[in-house]
Amino acid sequence: MECVLWLGGAVVSAPATLVGQLWANLYSEFAFALAALLPAFLMARIEQRNFDDYGLPRRAAFGRRFWAGAAWGLGAITLLLLALRGLQVFGFGHLALHGVHIVRFAAFWGMFFLVVALFEEFLLRGYLLFLLAGWAGFWPAATVLSLVFGAIHLFNSHETLTGAAGAAVIGLFFCLTLKRSGNLWFAVGFHAFWDWGETFLYGVPDSGTTEPGHLLSSVLNGPAWLAGGTAGPEGSLLCFALVGLLAAGFHFRHPESRYALNLPGRARENQVGLSL
């Protein structure tokens, strides 16, 4: 870990080129992910629990639920952009990359957003949600942390209030997938490939941020409430409708709660009423 942080710090301190800056950003996200995960490993030892209880069971890593989430995430952002295209506020543009650069940037952004998804999902829907849910109940804790998730996006330079609200609603959807599937792997896959689709595949703003190395030079052109404005598709009111459809679909596909706090004694009995 110290070696990774040292190397990341060295790159971050003096990026010589755009490529260096991109790798610096990846190292930073990797360090953030470690900062979220390692304390949970320590708390698992202290609390005499299994780390898997906090939402990322290692035996399920990158398994069926992850790839199902990936398919839902990429399909969802594609469906949203197709709807915006039908309303004539979005255009796919033209190819912005060619040859080997397509493969290189596809792999880089895939790796980048996988790390981002692991970091953000575990930070706000892993140990912290596990802790707060044991005290206040799952949905009150999920609501508060989803609002925090949305508010964090306001630190992005071109984010909007509507875009941040869209991120919060997506966060609530991720909490539903955690509640019904029992772990975060579906949410991690969805999160990573939704972001990958926005940033690399379609080249649209992702929560106010447009990155280099995108496959298409797409254009959002229309009223901000419909096209999303500087926030990107997450700032469109259609995004809220889409998340509603996703939540309904997931609800009917996974009707039973599988999320368990594994609380001892009286605390476990009190949790029964919060399991819906």
C-alpha cells in the first residue's frame, strides 16, 4: 500500500502531460478506494465480524451480479441517450478516436471507473450504511447517505442542482439493489459501466465533467431541464423517469430483501421490523 501511495503521490505532484494527469487521477482514485476499504477490514477485526458483511463479499467479486449490473448500467445510459436523441436534443456525433487508441482508452476508462465505483459504493453504501442502518434502520440511513452522495457531486465544476439531485436518486436506486440482492456487486457494475458509457463510449458530461479520450464526439443541445445542460444526462428530468423504471424493474425481479445486518441478540430482534 505504501508503495502505491508513494507512486501515486509522485505522479500527482508533477504530471508532465495530459496522459500523466490521467494516470495521476487513477492513482488518486485508487488511494481513495484503499482509504475506504482498509479501515473496514480493521473494524471487522475489532467487531469480530466478517468483512463480507459490509457489502462486498469476496466470493462474489466480479461474478454474475457484477456483470448483470454492468449490462443494466450500460443499457440504461444508452436508453437515456436514445430517448434524448428521439427528442432531438442529443446527437451521437462522429468518431473521435481511431485504431489502437480506441482499445487503450476503453481499457483505461474501464479500469478508472471500476476503481471509482468500488470507492464510492463502499464509502457510502458499505460499512457506513451498515453502521447507520443498525442504528436508524436501512431506509433512513440510505436516504441520508444518498443525499450526501448527491451533495458531493456539487463540488464538480459544472454540476447543477438538478444533476446532483439525479445522482442522489441514482444513489437510492443503488441502495435498493443492495437491499434486494444482499451485496454491492450489482451496484458496482452498474456504476462503473454507466460512467464508462457516459465518459468513454458517448463522450457526454458525467456529473459536470467531460474527459479526454472518448470514442464519440457527442453533442447535447437543448433546454437544460431536458438535455441536462452542463451536468450531462444526469441533469435531465428524463433521468429521474429512467431511474423510476429501473427501480420498478429491479423491485419486481428481486422482490425479497436479502440484506442482513447480522446483529446479535436484542438488536437482531429489533431489526426484523426494518427488513422490508
